[in-house]
Amino acid sequence: MSIKLDTKDKKILYELDLNSRQSLNQIGKKVGLPKNVVAYRINRLEEQGVIQNYHTVVDASKLGYNSLRFYLKFQYTDEKKEAEIKEYFIKSKLTWWIGRGEPLYDLGMVFWLKDYNAFHEFWKQTLEKYGLYFKEQTIYPYMKLQHYNYSFLTNKKHQMKLVTGGNKQVNYDDKDFEILKMLAANARINITEIAKKTSLTVNTVKQRMKRMTDKGIIVGYRTNFDLNKLGLIFVKININLKEYKQASKIISYIEQDPKLIYIDFTIGYADLEIEYLIEDLEEIKKIMEDIRQKFPGEVTDYSYFIYKELYKVQLMPEE
């Protein structure tokens, strides 16, 4: 059931999505409310479940990780077996994103990967355990992700584009990793708490966070919302083009749409993979009609699926 938000609530959510580490004072000045009212509204949105959590966008490729994306279609399963398989992947420290999509696949996953041989051993064990139930396995290297802020909340143009993936590893140490894990779990965590848990001084934590930001390990601080309570549908559209050289022009055009939230870059899948938050499935047709009108003859075909449920979003490797 969706929750009706007023203009001030939407502005607060917009600011938290731009930078969830902003202080209440900073947010208040931008939305025109005193600090205590901002605190009250945020607490209410958390209690209503509209705000699920605050997370740090970490570029794991800077930590030496690559990603593989799997789409699975099941066979010979029942509800109990599918729940067992889902739980198996959720518990794995290798997975960072798991969701259910319709109508193209039953389970979609993205894995952290440092060692292809080690991952191969994991997948062999997985096939021995559950291979009978996999009718189709679709695997692609997941290279880069462009994140756009939730501009639909205020219907503004995108103010933020964050890019993760496809970068060379940079130097970091165990203390950096500890800090990142805490920030990934709660982007609004107090620096004093981080310092206490890592046995570092507050100034040292601040310096390390700044250094990781400068290196591009920390890319941004955002907020996760319950999309159902916002009355929104998370849809992914896969587009194939007549000539791939048109892709950059199409990307520049669709970036103006405030409902665009991600563009995926993979090897061997669709030419364009774009993700939107929409209110009605009819909007998919409108999006594609608009692109085809702007770029006549360039789209050869497209497909889409809806993210019905997200089971895991772990935006930081666990080890």
C-alpha cells in the first residue's frame, strides 16, 4: 500500500538520496524547515518503512573486485525448493544483489569476484547441489553501473551521476575495509562510533574517509526507499540497436528523464540496459515510443522485466 507524501517529505527524501550524510541543519536549510521538524519527518518516514536504510556507494572495482551477473530460470521446483535455493544464494558472501524478476527470469544475481578459479569451484559445487533445477543459466560480465539520483521526487533534472565498476585497484588496508563495511551498512553512522569500533581517532577516521573518497573508493552516500510504499515499479528495459555507435547519443538523451535511475554496462548482453522507476506499466511503451521517435530506425528490438522483489542488496564485499 502506497503512502501519500507531501512536498516537504519528497524534498527531504530527495536530499537524503543526494547525500545521506547531510546534517539535519543542512537538509533543513535546503527544504525550508527547522532542524527539529526535519528530524521528526525523517523519524516518521523511517517508522512508516518508506526509508529502509542509508548506504554508501562503494566502487568495489577499486578494491580489486569484478562482478558477474547471473539470470536463472527454474525447472522441477516447488515453492519450498525455490525458497531453499534463494536462501542458499542470499547466505553466500559472494553475492551482492539478488532479486526476482518477471517475466524473463526467476532469479537474478550479481556476484563479487576476485578469483575466477575460486568462483568456478563455488559454481561447480552449486551445480552439484542445485543444477537439476536450473533450466537456463545466463551469465555476463558486469562492467559498470551509472547511478542517477531520484529526481522524480521533485521532477528536477538529475543533479548526480555516480559511476562504479571497471576501474583499477587502488591501495587500501584492513582499517579502510572496516570503515567501509560500517559505512556501507549505515551511511549516517557517527564518526565517533566508527572510531571507537576501529580503535582509531576521530581525526584519523575522517582522514581515511577523505582519502578513500579522493581515490574513488567511496563514491557517494544514498538512501534506500521501499518502492512499493512510494507507489513505484522498478523496471529494466533491454534495448538492441541497429548501430551501436548511436548508444552514446541515446544515453545523453534518456539521461534527461527524471525517472531514469540506472544504466548498466555489460559484455554480451543488450546494447543498452536502462532502469526506471515508473507508476504504470504503460509508461514502458511511452518510454520506448519516445526513444524511437527521437532516433528513428535505431532500435531493432527491446524486452523488459519488472523487479518484483529484492532479496539482497549488499553494496560492499563482505570479505
